[in-house]
Amino acid sequence: MIELRKPYLVFLADVRIPSFAKTAFGLRDWARADCLGQLRLESCEVDLGLPDMDPAAAAAAGAGSLVIGIAPVGGRIAEVWAPALLAAAECGLDIVSGLHTRLEAVPGLSDAARRGGAALVNIRTPPAGLPVGNGVRRSGKRLLTVGTDCALGKKYTALVLARALRARGVSADFRATGQTGIMISGAGIPIDAVVADFLSGAAETLSPAAATDHWDVIEGQGSLIHPGYAGVTLGLVHGSQPDALVLCHDPSRTVIVDAPHIPIPPLDVVARRYLDAARLTNPDARLVGVSLNTSSLDDQRRESLLGETARQLGVPCFDPLKTSCEQVIDDMLRDALPESRRT
Amino acid sequence: MIELRKPYLVFLADVRIPSFAKTAFGLRDWARADCLGQLRLESCEVDLGLPDMDPAAAAAAGAGSLVIGIAPVGGRIAEVWAPALLAAAECGLDIVSGLHTRLEAVPGLSDAARRGGAALVNIRTPPAGLPVGNGVRRSGKRLLTVGTDCALGKKYTALVLARALRARGVSADFRATGQTGIMISGAGIPIDAVVADFLSGAAETLSPAAATDHWDVIEGQGSLIHPGYAGVTLGLVHGSQPDALVLCHDPSRTVIVDAPHIPIPPLDVVARRYLDAARLTNPDARLVGVSLNTSSLDDQRRESLLGETARQLGVPCFDPLKTSCEQVIDDMLRDALPESRRT
């Protein structure tokens, strides 16, 4: 598994458009306690509201890593960022990047890291030595968020559910499968970058055996009905052995965004596909909730859609940005108890 | 796509056990016309029945590649093979290997290849630049062999069907997704070595748009119900957009060999899963046959099982080693015709 050294100095470089700094905002929103400060170049126009710090100050304050929190078009590291990256590495901060450019390709950065005793961590590169999945049941409980398509809230939903579980005093970990998730969590595996043979083995490694009442809340990827990424999704489902699935959907979509010739089937059909797949490695897998992204709806239509979907699927339905997920948590925890202890 | 230079000099090295030379026997059986000869070291005890040739003679006779036709335990290139490999590269023969050891790691081989103008081809390494799959329908017809488990005849079945189609005068290509298949065909993509994001894109690349009456017969990999490899299988199914599926099964297996805690469901359930998956990218996908490996049965039990399975699944059922696949071909070709031309 990739493991990052916290706390972070969040590098915003010269970014001017907030949407290119999504990762940085995600860190601020979901790992605020792990972010010591932000490092911005002179022309930067985005502000996370964190203290501005240079690498030396961050290192003195105990920072473990400089995390590149932006993703410009093309995903490359710009030349003008290099002095800041070198300075951070010289100070002993690990440099963490999810961009296409490998950190080793930045002139002088490997040497600076060696001198500073820092690591260069390319989050797109999966860890070595992943096994082939074996499908043997592991102890502990697992929830996996799954979706009708890409980019409709699987990470956000998992973060919300993990937070809600912990707020109840339940032992729970968010398990990250994508770059931003790995930065937020400080650990994880970029599942879509794994060699195909090791897909489910990577997912098995990501959520290892745990205490019987511990929940891993696993960030889903792709979709079983996405013509490009379904293989990734199936490997993740099989390796995760989820006890609980939460299906994420954006009701404004009727087709796969990347493949508009492919219609999204009714939610109950999609849920059935996921359950069929999940039960290969966990015959007890159940759908426990539906997470809808209703940002395009007014309050009345939101309430009516959430209610209607809950009735259709027979599970609680919520919008993680707008409504409560507590009923999902209630049901999960009740159903996960031994029969004798259920109320 | 990986493309190999034919014809071949088949390298048997110092192998003593025929089962370690499966790839070489596969080449002899399925690509006999492409095999100029065999190259054996002194201690070799396996004989393909091909003319013995040294690299210089093979090069003079027009050979394009020396193909390593054996896979010893551990999958490594032994030191004692090196002189023969170097001599072949010096003569201008491409060196083709499906072993774990990369050819570049054999001391002196890269230099010898440079001098000889030869390429070093590691078949485990997928081609660069594979796209993400888009699921857009392509012209031409495709058959994919799929299975209840690994290693039960998907490659063999595909080879038999491709040969039978060509024997009818149908334009047909065997499309290889594994190492032996790639050597037999001279081209292909090792699908299980592809980075997960590009799985179905690799399958799309493997069987490109073709004439409307052309058939690509695609070698299946893994199984949708294998806990380690199902992601590979699903990506291959989606990218192949098969019009026709042939389900391969070994009736002596009741569980997944690598995962004996996972039972193999009834064949109709497995077939339904494959059809559900395939229809995402090809709504016309149909099951056209079942291929059974009945080597453990006597003639009477074979006939009865084939008949029973055909009745259960509603499609012709054959054993590619023992019985004819012609009824599958009949049905495929009839159903692939426009309605007006069907008899």
C-alpha cells in the first residue's frame, strides 16, 4: 500500500482557477487536521485559507510531506514549480504527486531528495508485489461505494459514511483507491493503475483482515456498466468482499458520460448486477443505501426523488451533500449485529 | 499490438520434460507452416519433429525470429541458453520470449541484437499507447471464447473455431490474448498484463473494425467467476463486443481450481452473466455454443453429457478435441446473415 507522511504542506503552485485545485480543497475539507499550511507561488490566485508557509517553516513545524494539490490541464509539472519542490525536498519533506510527470523527471529533484532524506512519491504508481486475488473471506466488515457511472460522488459518499460511522464511535477507516482519496487518507492503492492480473489482489491488500466490528469504507471506482472501466470496478468489487454496497447515481444522467451511446439501466437493474458480482466473494453482500447527487433539483423534487428511490430499491436513499445518511448507518449497524443482539 | 516476424526457429534449449515445452508443441500443432526448424542444446530431450537448425542456417532459410518455446519452473532464462540467444540475435533473428526474465537482462543480448539488427520482444509486455475503451460498435463479426474457470480450453476452442471457419471459406482471424496464442498467431496483446484502465481499450485494439462478413475469433482469458481474474475477463468481454460467445467448461470441475471455496454455478447461470456483461457493448450478443473438455469421460458418458448440455443451454455442445464444432459454425453463419438470406 502507498503510505504518506503527514502532516502536509499543500502546494498550490501558480494555480489561478479553483477547479484545478480540487485536490487541495479536498484535503482542506477532509483532512484539515493534517494540513499545516499552504505554499503558493507569487502568481497563485487560489487560497485555501490555510497559513502560508515556506518549506523550511513547514519542516520546522513538523510537516512530513509537500503534496501537490493541483492538476493543471495535461497533468504536467511546470518548470516554474521546480525551485519550490527542490527546496521542500532539501528540507526533508517527501514530495507527493498525482500528476503524469514523474517526480524523478524534474531536474535536480532526485538529488535534492537524497540530500534531504526525502522520498519522491508518485501516487499514480501502484506499490510493487501485489498478489493475485484469492477470494478468501477476511474478518472485519466492509462497505464499498459503487456507481452507475464515473465521477458522481463515490469518493464523497464513502468519506461521509466513514465520518458518520466514527461519529457513532464505530471503528472505521476510509480506504482510498484514487489519487485524491489517497492524499486525504494518507494511504491507499491507485486501483486503476494496477496491472490487470492483480486488480482484486490489490483490493484485498487495501482492506486487510480486521477486528470483526471494524468497518472499512472503500472508495469505489468506475462503474460495472462503463465500457472502459468496468474491469477495474469488478476487480475492486471482488477483492473488497463488501458486506454492504451503497449505489451512487446522478439522476440528471441517462447515459454514460464518456459513452453517450450506452444508456444507464434502471437503478434496480444496476444494483442487481453489483450484488451478483459481489456475492462471488461475499455471499452476504447487501445493498444498504442509495446516494443521489441531486444538486440539479429544487428541495421539493429532491425530497420526492429520494423517497421514490428509497421505495423502489427498498433501502434508505440520501444525498450526501444535502441530506442525512444516518438511516443507512442505522440499518448497517443493526444488520451487522449477531441476530441475538438486534433490536 | 505486438507483431512478430515469422517464420520461426523454435528454441527448445535444454528442456527434458515435454510439459515444459507446451508452447513449442502449440506452435508445431497450430503454426506448423510458420516453423522452419527447432534449435536444441545438447542436453535437450524433447523433439518436436522439426528439422534441427542452428541460427545461421535458420537465418539463411529466411527465419524472422527465434521463439523461446519452453517455460521452466520459475519462468527464468537460464545462463546456459545465452550463447544460442546471442548467436541468433547476431544473425538478425528477433528474439521472442514470454518468460519473466526480460531479454534485456541477458548479458550481451542487447548489444548482439543491435549488431544483428534484431528486436528483443518480451511478450509479457503490452504495447504502449493503448486507449481507454469507448464501447463504440465496430464493423465485422466477433466470437469470444469464455469460461467457467482458467485453463480449460478457451485458446484451443478459439483455434479450432477459427480453423473451421476458414475451412468454410469464411474470412476469419484468431486473435490472441495470451503468450502462446500470440506466438501462434504472430500478433496479439497479453491482456492480463495491461494496466487496468486500458483493459477494454486493449481488447478494442486487438480486434479492430473489419469487413462486415469477417470473423475475429478471440481467445478468452480468466473467468467472470474467478476471484482473481474476473476484472481481466470483463474488460475483454466489453472491448471485444462479441456477437457470439462460446462457453468453455471442464465438467470434472465443481469449484474454481485456484479458489476451491468458490463453487462453479450451473452453466446457464454462468452463460447469463456473460450475456448480461457482453450486451453492454453489443446488445446482439448471443451464446452460440458450449465447449466441454470431456477427456475424463468414456465415449458413452461423453455423448450423453454433450447432448444433455446442448438441451439445457439450447445451443450446440462439442468437445474440440473429440467431436465436431460444425453445428456451431452452421448456426453462427446462418444467424449472422441478413434475415432475407437465411435458409
